[in-house]
Amino acid sequence: MVEYEQVVNTVYDLFYRAETSLSEDVVRALKNAYENEENPVAKSNLEAILKNIDASGKLKVPMCQDTGLPVIFVDIGRELCIDFDLKGAIIEGVKKATKEIPLRPNAVHPLTRKNPGNNIGMHIPQINVDLVEGDSLKLTVMPKGGGSENVSAMKMMLPSQVDQIPKFVVEVVKNAGGKPCPPIFLGIGIGSTFDGAAKLAKKALLRDVSVMDEYETKILEAVNKLGIGPMGLGGDITALAVLVELGHCHTASLPVAVNIQCWANRKASAILK
Amino acid sequence: MEHYIQTPLNREDILRLKIGDIVYINGEIFTARDEAHMRAIEFMSEGKELPVEFNRGVVYHCGPLMKMEGGKWVAVSAGPTTSARMNKLAPKILEKVEVMAIIGKGGMSREVIEALKGKGVYLAYTGGAGALAAQTIKKVKAHHWEDLGMPEAIWIFEVENFGPLIVGIDAHGNSLYEGINKEVEENFKKIIESL
């Protein structure tokens, strides 16, 4: 039986884990990049990134001062019974994480820019619910940085432009340049609706970054020919992974969303029963 | 080439720097992002006194994560933010100073490159390296404009060997980013043809 306090503490723990360490697949991708990069400026930036991850883990402090906007994914098993305020528990967990880890208060009113100071506001934390099989509750946190989010893009393409998708992705990365803290990860949503494509793109970033199919690998190779390099200072490695998620779409549409993620691809999950 | 620079800045030290050089800063730097820039420009145009000295100063594009510990503010994580957001704002400050340095990430526009000529440089720090940066911040000397919120307020840091910073834009109109961007544009054309 899942309880209120358990959700509060799990959300806190997940933020702590995501902010002070990266998952094994992400660390491996960064280490490989450091070993394979030949440009000396690029290599020194990758070295600083690896040293920073190490310092963050040892000092138990967030690796980046942009501790992100709280994005949360909740998978609810169909056999699970929840008899408490789940949304309230998640909000409480974010408040606790902001105060105790601490996290930088990033959420502000969009027009007045007033900062409530606790990362809580209208539609924030962003909670994405999915209904799944089973009897458990899966919680995933993704603290999402602003720099990479700012250069993400979406386009309502035409059904006749399926073969143009890789070009659109390469163009988005070119326009982003050094702004999103490369080497980046690309979450790409193809299909669904206007908003659905963006959601798929974000969800794609939760995947294991070491597993890519032929289509994804082809886009990654094209992106890495740009030469933007780590921090936009030139180099062979601009992106570390391309992750595509598909959704059926209207016969008249081809929505494509590219969600850019910085090298600090922070994600953590837990399963409660 | 490596340089260790002491604040307040001397014009000769700044004019000597070339793109690609490595720099470490010792002394005092202060944070300023979008909101602090906007307010500083407003204060300057109204002739109001500013809480920090931009002239001979080092402006750090950073919204730090701060913590109160034993009655004192401590920088927990304090890496650079995207400097391009300040492209329209920085020249308005640069025109009022004789010498200045900017620390940030991602580079700045031609307008800023022009505004830096003869007086300032842009120094690139590894984006996201917040925990590493915090280790070289020895003391939080003061903070101002708290009403702007933690990331947007001005924080004055005492730093020791803050870096390694790469000279991205020098005081002579050269930009490491412009050269790379040109190559990226050319590469882009080739990639598009091949896809």
C-alpha cells in the first residue's frame, strides 16, 4: 500500500539523486566523448564536466546551479489503489527538495516574473500521468534546465516531408549552437498532436542513451558533422545520443518536436508498491 | 597561454589577452543576469547609485544556488548561464565603463564584440560546472537586489583561481565563436545536401 509520506520522501530522494549524480548510461557517454575527442579546447571542457560530476557526488551538492524546473512522470498501475492526495504529496516532495537539498528556486510567474521561492506555482511541478499495467506506482523526476529548453523547437511539418525530418533536427541543433551546454542529448517526438509531439520528445530523454536504432544513429552522425563541439567552442562531439519516440498522428499532420537536453541529462526513477 | 588576473582589472592586463588563452581570476567577481542588467541600465540612465562597480569589474553571467549556513550565505553551485540572453543589454553597460570583463557561456553577438573593443573581454567557463565553480568561491561578500529572487539578484564573490576560463572574445574584435559559427554554417550546407 503506497502512502502519502512515502511519496513525499521518494520525490525528495529522487531529486537528490538526479541533482548530485548522473545515471550510468549518461556518465559512460560523457567518458567516451572525453576519450574520443581530439580538439584540445573541447577535451578540456569535457574534463571539467567529468571533474564537476565527481565534485558534485563527493560534496553532495547539485552539479549545476540550474537545478531545473521540476518535471515529474507518474505511471499508475491499474491494480493500484490510491486513497490520498497524490498531487499534494508530489508538491510537498518538491518543496522539501527545494528547501533541504537545496534546489535553486527557478519557477517564476510568466508575466510578473515574481519568484515564490519554492519551485511551486501554476502547473509546476509539471506532473505527467500515464496509466499502465500492474500494481505499482512509478515516479520519475527530470529536473530540466532552462538553457537547453530555450533552444528546443517544434514544427508542424507536412505529411509529404517525412524525409525532411533529419534536416529539421540538424537545423535546430545548428541554431542552438553552444547555448544548450553541449554535448547534448536530443529527445525527438514524431507524430501525435501539437502538444503530444513535445511530450514524446521529453519522454524520449528518459531512455537509456546507449541504445539507438539505425534511424537515430543516422541523425546523430549528421548532427555531429556540424562541428559545434562541447560548449560551442568547436569539436567532433556535439551530441551524445538521439532518442526518437513515435506517436500516430492525423493523416493531414506531421508534428515534429526536438527537445534539447544539456550534458547533465538528469533523471531518476523509483517504483513504489 | 595562461594568465592569472587580479581584480580590480587593469586595462593593460585585459588588452594583452588573445582568443583561446586560458585565464584564472583572483579577487572579486559579481553575478548579474537578465533582471540585474535591466535594473542596472535603468539606474544608470536615472543617475542612481549602483550597489556594485561595473568599471574595472568582472561581471559573471550566473544565477547561483545559494544556501544560508550558520548565518552566512554560501555558494552551493555556481556555474555560468547562457550569455546570449544579455546580448542587447551588455553594450549599454559597456558604453559606461573603461574596462570590464564578462564571464559566461555560449558566446555573445557581434554588437557585444564591438562594444568590448579596447576595453573588455569575454571569458568562457564550462557550462553546468556549478559544483566545480563553487569550490573556488572562497567567500560571499555581499548580495543586492534580493527582491529579484535568488538567481537574478547580484551576488559578490571573493574567488581564488577562478577558472580555467577560455578567452572567447578579446578586446580587439576577435571571437572564437564567430570562427566556429562560420565553419558550422558551411558544414550545415554540406550535411543538408547529403541527407
